[in-house]
Amino acid sequence: MPSPAQGDERESMNFDGSFLNQLQRSSDALFQYLEQFPRVRVLVIGDLTLDEFLMGQAERISREAPVLILRHEVTRQIPGGGANAVYNLARLGAQVKVGGFLGKDEQGSALQQIFQGAGIDTRGILIDPNRPTVTKTRISGHARQSVNQQIVRIDRKSDDPPELDLQLQLADYVKQQLATVDAVVCSDYGDGALMAPVIAAALEHDRTIVDTQTDLHRFQSATLFTPNLPEAEQAVGYGITNQQTLLRAGQDLLQMTQARAMLITRGEAGMTLFEQTPTGLTSQHIPAFNRTEVFDVTGAGDTVVAALTLGLCSGASLWEAAVLGNLAASLVVRQFGTATTTTDAMAETLRSLLNLEGSES
Ligand SMILES: Nc1ncnc2c1ncn2[C@@H]1O[C@H](COP(=O)(O)OP(=O)(O)OP(=O)(O)O)[C@@H](O)[C@H]1O
Ligand SMILES: [Mg+2]
């Protein structure tokens, strides 16, 4: 009899037989792609964010105002937004170049240091003297022997786009790098790295993967888009509430963008891949691999993009690449905040998924 945990895991995966068969058939290839990741060269153009966490223990109420005083214990700084996609790629072993903007501030230096520590080529990062580094600072506190609780978040960002001159400089950098990378990833959180001249330069590469929170139309004819469900709904202008509307949305999005493929990520429902093939539109559903141990889904989409890009560059089909993205996401949703995973962890999880199937047949 399976242990309760094992039983839950099977239950939660809700795989149908055909998905498992397909996974089994591709398994040798999937392990091989993982081994190729260190050879892959990727340029990420991204809205770079610093996620900051300040934590302390609640001591007393202030005499200045009716507020808590926390005694500072620890500060954590983690790449967020497009910087999370960059960091995920590096932690998966790829050769990563990053293009984008940082402010002339401590937060920008912190992010540069994190990147350089991970072996990321930061020569494409331009300093924007007029705009701060996008920073989200969460302040949380805890009473003695109790769990941390977020009290407030402070965001630093500008509503203005970078000046045209800076946009053109970034576009030039992108053009110079096109021949040196296997793929270009656009990680667009709407903070100004992905303006028209930069997008035009990125789309000159024949493998451009786009994860955007802004208008998909701006990236016409990219190879692949990875909208999450709300982003897909926003783009098509109707709710995606059942199989029928999901299929219609996939079709509409492909038509709208002229992309080769569209991967709609659907949180705990997994993801659906729509592909334009010579014989017509195909759609394939990939169930989430892990729903029982989910701790924090923040940034899972960035992880999907990272792993699937490396899959595609290693020779995987779109479906296989999406499976790798799904596998990587299943690992980061078990961790706190935006997080990363490694090819070793992915291989181990893949092995256990395959064993699970073996014990069921
Ligand atoms: N609750 C969950 N349980 C299991 N897997 C999940 C869960 N949420 C997300 N995932 C995995 O992560 C993938 C991406 O998640 P989602 O669709 O939420 O992306 P996203 O909204 O773009 O994320 P973000 O913008 O925070 O990076 C899903 O397709 C799935 O594989
Ligand atoms: Mg996303």
C-alpha cells in the first residue's frame, strides 16, 4: 500500500495514460537535453527587478507613533522580474548574457553583483541615471517564536520609459549579440527594457521567446510566447473558462501574433501548448507535476521560460521543451520567493516521475 504522501502525489498529478506514455517515450531524450544545457548561449533582454526582504523581530510599540518597532535580523536580496529569468538560466548551467537597464543606485549594484557571482555576462546592462532600479522591498516581522508576516511592501520604480538614446544603445547591443547566441529571451514586465527599437532588434534572431505582461502584438512573429492565463485572457479579450474557450484563445493568439507556438501557462492546472504545424493547429496539455508541496508560485513563469528555452536550444521539440519547463517549475514552486533549480534536481524529479509510472502499470 502506498504511503499517504505517495498516494497524494499520484492523486495530485492526475496524469492520463497517454501523457505518461508520451513522457516515457521521450525520457531518454529529455535526460540528454539536460546534459546539453551548459552549451547553450542565451541573451535575455529583461526588465530587471530586485526583490528585497527585510525581516526583524517585533520588540515593542514606538513612542513616536502607534507602530511596531522591529529589530532588524536579516536582509535578503533576490533577482526578480526579468532578472529572475536571467538567474534561472544561469543556475540551469547556461551561458547567459543580459541586456537591460539598472538605476545608478545601491540596488542596481546589488543586482550586478548577484549576476556576476553567477557568471552572467552583464556588459549589456546600461545604467539609466534618470530612473531607479525597480525594487520591491517587503518588510516583515515576527513575534518571539512565531512565523514571519509581511507588514508592508515598498516599490521603487519610474513610470517613464528610458530615454530614446538609451533604448537605441540597448538595441545596438542586442544586434551585436545576435550571432553569438542560440536564443533571445524577452522578459517584459512593462518597465521599459522592451521598447520598439529593442524589440525590433530582438526579433531579428530566428529563435525569440517572449514572456510579456504587455501587448503581445508588439512582438509579431516571435517564435514562442508564454502568457499565463490572465495575460492570455487580456490579449484575446474574453474569459478562458473551459476547454472550448481555451482552444479558441490558442488559435486567436497564434493568428494575432503569427508566432510558431503559444504556451499558455495555467498555474496549478499546468500548461497548454498550441503549435502551428503544416497540417494545422495542434494543442497538447501538460499537467502540473507537483501540486501537493506548493509553497510559493511567485516567478514560476520565469523558470518555465528558462528551462524551455534551454530545451529548445538543445534540440527538444516544443512539447519536450514545455515538459522541461513544467518540470523546472514544479521544483521552484516548492521554494520561498522567486527561486531557481538545477539540471540535477530536474533529472532526479524526472526519474521519480517515471518510476511512479512504472509502479502503476
Ligand atoms: N499551484 C501550482 N501547483 C503546481 N504547479 C504550479 C502551480 N502554480 C504554477 N505551477 C507551475 O508553474 C507554471 C507557471 O505558472 P503560472 O501560470 O502561474 O505562471 P506566471 O503567472 O507567469 O508566474 P510568474 O508571473 O509569477 O512568474 C505552471 O504552468 C505550472 O507548471
Ligand atoms: Mg509570468
